[in-house]
Amino acid sequence: MTELDRAQREHRASEESPDCHRLPPGPAELPVVGSTVAASRDALGFAESLTSYGDLVSYSAFGEEFVAVFDPEVVETVLVSRNDAFEKGDFEMAFGDLVAPRGLAFAEGERWRRQRTALQSAFTPERIRSYADEMVAGTAATADDWADGEVVELGDAFASLTLRVLTRALFDLDFDAQRGAVVREATRAIGAIMDRFGLLSFLPEWVPTRTERRYERAMADLDGLVENLIAERRGDTADRDDLLSLLVAAADADETGMEPEAVRDQLVTFLFAGHETTSTALTYACWLLAGNPDARERLDAELDAVLGGRDPAFGDLPELDYTEQVVREALRLYPPVYSLYRQPRTETVLGGYRIPADTTLQLATYNVQRDERWWDAPDEFRPERWRGDPESERPEYAYFPFGGGPRHCIGMRFAMTELQLVLATLARRVEFERVTRELDLSMGLTLDPGTVEVRASKTK
């Protein structure tokens, strides 16, 4: 039986379910605001509370109707088997309008397909191989700049590192401190407005806020930076084949889905998503290793055996099994993209329940990846769970930190390569001791760990 046949059979079976004419269950809610207060006050705790109502749970918040999805099979249906029946939807597009509405992350239909095709050449295995040396060199320079015993705030340190890697590898550019500061301030401003995103929907449009003013200033500065980057590259006569040059060329070509305004949005998308999510993942991975000496010992043993005292290279990755296990486990426990959102194009049935067309589906990555039905000791850091782990023992979409289906993250290979090479390069040079004992998790622009400080001691 093909995947399509299976999906169609499951869809027909769900339509025949006696529950298919009713909405999923959900919590009792306040008039007008629904669950907005609870979701805003403690998003992680609220999401966890929803799991007690089942695998599909209805709730209202921020002026929207949601169905939270905790079933990997339904996640697979939405992202893969019936992906054409779903779109990004109103809720996610409202966020897209704040950042890059014409970019790859938010484009739909044929426009998205043309953009994806035009950009794919920047992320082939051979191109990613060519980025590896920059990933290692940038990491080595960062670690070598730390004094022995220095207390390092990992979020800021890794944001600077991943932005440097991104701009050098993908754009063939060296960002000076001023340009880097523009991108970092825009990221912080977007994060700040995301923290209040839902609450802003209850304010009259004419009410200005300090957060909104900061966001508008930061985005204006970012737009100016992007315009300068495009202008400089247009005036550059060198023969380049990096992503920035590809984007500039795509703006002048037909059938790419990228008019000049869309090129601006692509650059903003990659400047943000290409460094912020990887920086966050590195922060979690290093903090986890700092609190798990057995895992750190196993990582060191692998690096000694494979590298023999040198820095890693792209060709070492197949042998760095435990390094990859550490990365995968960090992404399981703390996925930077903690939820995905989709909206059905028409009323549909999922998991035996009726889902109206104006409903936002929240595919709850964080919760699914910590569900004890699929994971032993789900809240524990156990990299070895990925060693020879037969995928048939759990649903494929019990783990989806990069999404899935046709719209999986285009930078997935780039990110995994960077995470493994950075982690290996760092571990050769420093050991981390936790200064921050507990994470202050919040669901903002990414799964934000709060301030994470460690003491970096040079390895002997």
C-alpha cells in the first residue's frame, strides 16, 4: 500500500468516526478572551495542561480559534500525506507580516515552489561541504578569544558566532560590528514584539507602545542594511555564486517568484532564521553537556579517537556518531521552533474530529518530543537513545524539530552540519561549568532559555 493509499484510507475512516461532526474537546474558557491570559502568563505550562484533554484539543486565544495537535500521526497527515490541504494560515501570516511576508517561510503555492527551486542550489551537499571550513574557523576564533575561566553568556556569544558563519558562508561577506548590531537588535525587537504579539491584538490600532516603536526603528535599520547589501552586490563585478548573489540574480530573472521586494524578504528571513535558531540550539546543547559529565566524557573520547588532536572537517561527520546524538537529543528536549502552525484550506476531519476552515492547527513540537508514549524518561538528557534507535518503534513524527514534508526547513542540512562541527570544535578547546543552574524557558520568537551563563575553562 502506498503512502497516498494509506492516507486516503485513514481519511475515509476518520470521516466515518462518530466524533467527526464535533470539535475536539478543550478547557473551559473566559468570555471574549478565552485562554489568552493563561497562554500569555505561562505558555509552556498552558500547552502541557492541554495534553490532559487528548491528542487534539480546542482552545481560543488572541482572538483566534486553535486546535493543538499532540498526535504524531496527525502531524504527519498535515505536513506530509495531505499537505496540499493545509496552508500557513492567518495566525502565522500575521507574524509573517511583521518580518518577511514575501519570503520563503511564508510564501504559498506556486510562488513558494518557484522560490524553493531557485534557492535550493545554495543548500546542496556539495555547497554545504564548502561552508564547513568557515564554521570551524569561526568557532575556533570565538573559543580562543575567551579567557581561561571566563563566564560566558552563551546566547550572545553564539548569536555572534552563528551570524558570522552565516554571512561568510552564505553571503560571502564580513559583517562589521555595526552591521552585526543591526541584525541582533532587529532579532531582539522581533522577539520583544512576539512576547506581546497576542496581547497587541486586543489594543486599538492607534495605541502606540514602546515595544512597537522599538520594532519599527529596528526594522527600518534592517531594511536599510538589506538595501545596502543588495546595492553593493549589484555593483560588484566579481564572479560569485553565494546565496546573496543568487538572490540578486533571481530578482532580475523570470519564473523565480522573487521580485525585488521578495529578495528583501528572503535576506531578512535568512539573516534571522539562519543564525537565531542555530544559536539557540547550541546554547541548549552546551548547557546540557555542562550538567552531564558522563555525556561530556563520551564526547571527548569520540573526538580523541576520530580527530586525534586536530579540528574537525566535513569528512569527519560520518564518524562523529556521538556528537550527532548529542545534537539530536538537545533538539528533542529543546526544539528552537517549538510549534508549527497550519490552517485547513476547507473544513476537514482530523483524528475523527471536525476542524473548521478558520481554525489554526498548532503542531506542538515541544510536547510531542517529550511525550512518554514515544520516549523513555522523556525529560532526561540521554544522547545514547539515538544509538541504533529503530525508528519503527515510534511514529516518525514523534520528532520533527525541522518540520517535515515538502516544507521542511531548507537549511536543515546546513544547521545540522554547523551544530556538529561547532560542538566538536568547542569541545576540543573548552569545558563548560554551569553558572546558570536552571533555565528560564519561555515561548517567544524561539524557545527562549533566558540568560544562560557558563564558566569556560580551557582544556588541558
